[in-house]
Amino acid sequence: MQLIDTLEQDLRELDARGLRRRRRTIDTPCDAHMRVDGRDTIGFASNDYLGLAAHPQLVAALSEGAQRYGAGSGGSHLLGGHSRAHAQLEDDLAEFVGGFVDDARALYFSTGYMANLAVVTALAGRGTTLFSDSLNHASLIDGARLSRADIQIYPHADADALSAMLEASGADAKVIVTDTVFSMDGDVAPLPRLVELAERHHAWLIVDDAHGFGVLGPQGRGALAEAALRSPNLVMVGTLGKAAGVAGAFVAAHATVCEWLVQRARPYIFTTASAPAVAHAVSASLRIIASEEGDARRAHLRKLIARTRTMLKETCWLPVDSQTAVQPLVIGANDATLALQAALERDGIWVPAIRPPTVPEGTSRLRISLSAAHSDDDIERLNTSLQRVSREAQERAR
Ligand SMILES: *Cc1c(COP(=O)(O)O)cnc(C)c1O
């Protein structure tokens, strides 16, 4: 058998198990209404929670950044690629989110995936025990594997179980890693308990605020600010391609932690710095996030979340108890979830089906992702469509 044939056989197996994924091609900016594979749809797939991805001020900032700094950075941050725009953004970020630690500094990365690889591998290594929530994002899991630390997985959001595992551990170096808002469930980690445990056990606590930054806390400063937490043990990761509407990510922590990352984190050192114009646009995004306009967008989003929670309770499926913009509807089987996605799509509603390995086996789901760009009317159209497919599913079950 040819090499290509073995791959084709594996791909057919994915098809048979309802696990083949397909990309959609979009002709319009990321917004509530998009042209997807040539069809007009209302999108509930993006993580553009504040509706900033197509904001005219950000588009203008991106082009201003390109005029000022050119198209590419030309090198890695340590070899000539670190521009004034990157430096300015890092100062802006440290100022904006750094209230959780003394002497805060921030480090800008091209993606959240790399920021997580960097921070986990720089703080954990051979001899470290790394305690990881069972529903953590893939990038934290990959960082843990790459670090060669001893990995212990604690049951999702279970601080008591984590406490017992820390108690039983004889490791000299300990690191706890968790999402703040879990990306496929929308629930929030028990952060105050985790901080307490980290301090008691001399552990770093790395929190990935990809879905909290911009949305939660005063001015959208994130989940740590919302819970009013402060600790020298805390290391925060935030991403800038979700609520911030642009691209990239950051690590915020005590200045010494960031300095250690500059010296040691391979995913920071051995890659070309992102285009300075992108950093320039992110700085503009931070100004909107922190402004009254940002507050208004968050207030509108909260209203949409409340409406969606009520709507989901009226379907035949069990909603997950999420207070955030991530509103999952767990269906179970892969094929049934894909069929529902297709049924909604026929009404011009795009809600993506999420399947393993993104979520555990048997918990495939529709992931409704809300944005301040959605109007009340968009949500009512989602409701009409969802209640119809729910009635049809109930009739089939009878
Ligand atoms: C999206 C996401 C990331 C990765 O961020 P990118 O900037 O998209 O690479 C990391 N962690 C979580 C929890 C995420 O949802």
C-alpha cells in the first residue's frame, strides 16, 4: 500500500465516525452577518465577543501601523524584529491587566498557542509536577507535554481534588495550569480557591484568560480582575484574536517572570515577531475595550447571554450552566450534532458542531458563541430555528 493510501484510509475512517472536519470560506469581515461558502448567514461561530474584528477604528489603526512600520517585522524579537509598536503594546497591556501582581510586565506573542507553549515550558521542566484541569485547552496540554514535567490531571474545576493531589505530591517544583473560562463549556474555574492552593503549596498558577480578557471584570480587564485576585504566584495569559478582535496573545506576570521567558522560552525566541502593524492595532483595541464604548458592548453582550440561557432551557437538550458568551448545547453523538448543525444552516444560522478530540467522546455539542455584534433580532432568529429543530428531534424520538 502506498503512503498516500494509508492516509486516505485514515481519512475515510474519520468520515465513518462523523469526525471529518471541513473548513468554511468566508468572503466578508468577521461580523454577525457573514457570507459563508457563498451563503448569507448569521454567524455564531466566532470568538469576536465584543464585535471588534471589523471595527473601523481597528481597521484604520492596522493600516496606519502598516504605513508607519511596513508590512513585516523582519526578524525575531531578539534579533531585530522588536518594534516600537510591540514595546508600546507591552506597556499598554501591563498597565491594563497588571493589577494582579506587583511590578507587572507583559510580553507579546504572535498567538495564544505559542504563548501557552512558552509559559508552560519555561516554568515547568523535568522534576516539576504540573497539575492540569481535565478540560484545559489543547495548547496548555501540548505545553505540558513539551515541558517533560510529570503531569497530573485533576477533575474539571475540582479544587478539593486538586488540594488532595498537591498535598500528596512530594515534588519540589509545582505548577498549576487552568483555563479561566473553559472554551467549550463556558464555565469559570474556581480561581480564588486555586490562588489559595498555589500560595499554600508554593506553586505557580498559570491562568489562560483567552475567553475572559476583554469581556470579564471592570473595563474588561479579565477574570482575575473580576474576582479581584492578587498574587505573586499568578501568571496570566490573554489572547488578542478573540474579544480584542485582532491577533496575538500576551503573558502578564511579575517582571522577573517575563524576563525569564525572554531568556528561555523557545516559542518566544525562535520565531519571527508578528507584523508591528498588528501590535499597533491591538493597542487601539485596548483603548476601545477600556472605554465607555467597551462597557456598552459588554452590557449588550450580557443581555444577549441572559436571553440565550432562557432560550436554551426551552429546547429538548440539557444546556450547560454557562454565564459567559460561550453557550454550549450538548447533544452527545457526532452524527446527531452534525445533523443539527446542517438543519440550522438551512435557516441561514451558523452554529458550529464541536466534536472529539476538542471535547470528550460522547459530548459532541453545538457551540453558540455570542458577540456584541449580534442584534436582539439575530438572537430571536436563532431561537426560532433552535426551537424548530428541537421539536423535530422530539418528534423523531417518539
Ligand atoms: C483560542 C485559545 C488559545 C489559543 O489562542 P490563539 O491566539 O488562537 O492561538 C489558547 N487558549 C484558549 C483557552 C483558547 O481558547
